[in-house]
Amino acid sequence: MPGAGFHSVPHFSRGRGQQVNGIVIHQFAGGTVAAVQNWLRNPASRVSYHFGVGRNGEIRQWVDTADTAWATGPVNGRTIAIGHEATNQPLTEAQLNATARIIRWARGAHRQIPAGRNGLSGHRNWMQTNCPGDPIMRQLDELQRRSTGATPAPPPPPPPPAAPPRMEPTMLIDFGSGEVLIGLPNGARAARLASGGPLRVEWSYPRRPGGPGAPRTTWDASQSPIDRARTDASVPSDQFGLLRLRRISGAAPCYLTWIF
Ligand SMILES: [Zn+2]
């Protein structure tokens, strides 16, 4: 393949017994391309790949694709073997791009290799082996995509911003010694109180000094169930930004919800 450094290794068969019609992906599981090359040259190895791809995207060609590499047992005669520097890790970006380049070139040189995804397989699709690891098996679709130059589907547009909440979460009022001051949230139109049992509460909005006296409203929940024991109070414009609540009688829990 043009652009790939060719480094001959001894173990392969001259020619092809069959039409080349597939590409098989392998992982080296532990070795760098340089170390694997040393092993392929060892008389004891009896193994070879057409290509090896390093983590950095370096491509080494070890066997001409017109010849048969010894990598994938029963389908050696009709496949091209590409080994990868990886140990049950995913291929790097550089490896994905380099291998996609090999696949693209191989389809041009061997026209019987299907253009579709079924032209690609993993070693483990043919034999009892853990080669390649799951992360690489999951990348075969991505290799196919890159090898055909197809662009991925554009990401969906971001969802429209959520409508501002109409209410804040209801909170339980702790009266403490009997009176509590609560800061008014920005834009609150009213406060809604609810209680499930006997409770009398006085509420008012403290006014600025010199302004009219703070009107006080008494709310009696003693006879009302929680879903009906509700009173809204408009927030006056000249208040301090506080709501004052005072328990007059009763010990039932009191819930407050701001309305915007
Ligand atoms: Zn393998």
C-alpha cells in the first residue's frame, strides 16, 4: 500500500487460494508494532499480518496483500489481516483514521471486498479467540463509517430553553418561637399557605419606615383540609422584601408556596 512502510517477514504463503473478499481486525495484546515485528521475524512465531497499526497511527506493511498472511486460520486465504497495538483498549483516533485508510485502499485494490459493513470483521468472528477485545469490536461500525468517508449524523439541535417555573417548590414553615421572616423571591406575586390541620397564622409584609402600617391578615386552617385551606396574599409594592408569619394557635404543619 502506498505510504505504508514495508518490512518483510518470513511467515506467509505466496499468492491467494481464493478471491480476497474481507478484512479482519486484530489486536496485538501487549506488543508495540516494533516488538510485534520482531516476533513475526522470529522463526518460532509462525504468524503474520498484512498490516500493523501503532497507537500513533503508524502503518507498517508486513505482507503484500497479493499473498496470504497467517493470522486468521480458516479465512487467511481470502482476507486481509490488520493488527493493532492495543490490549483490550479502543483504537485511538490516529489508529481509526489509519486503519480506515487501509480499508479504503484495500477495497480499491481488491474489488471483491464489499463496500458495506459486512466486509469488515474481527478475528473472533472466525475462531475461538479473544482477539480483538470488546472495545475494538464496538468500533467496527466507526471504522466502516470512516472508511467510506460518510459523515456522522449531525447532533440534534439543543432543546429549547425550559419555560421558567411557575412555582417554587413548596416549603415547610418552621415557626420556631412563633414568628418567622421569609425573604420574598424576585418576581413573586403571592404566597400560598396550606395546612392539613388546626392552625391559625397571622401574616403581614413589613413596610418601610414612615409608610402605612403593615396590614395583618389572619388565616385559619383549623377546619379545612389541606387542598382547600389556601389563601393567597398579594405582595404589596412598598414592602421590605419580607413576609412575616406568626403562629397564633394550632400546631399543624404549615406549607408555603411562592406564586409568580
Ligand atoms: Zn487476532
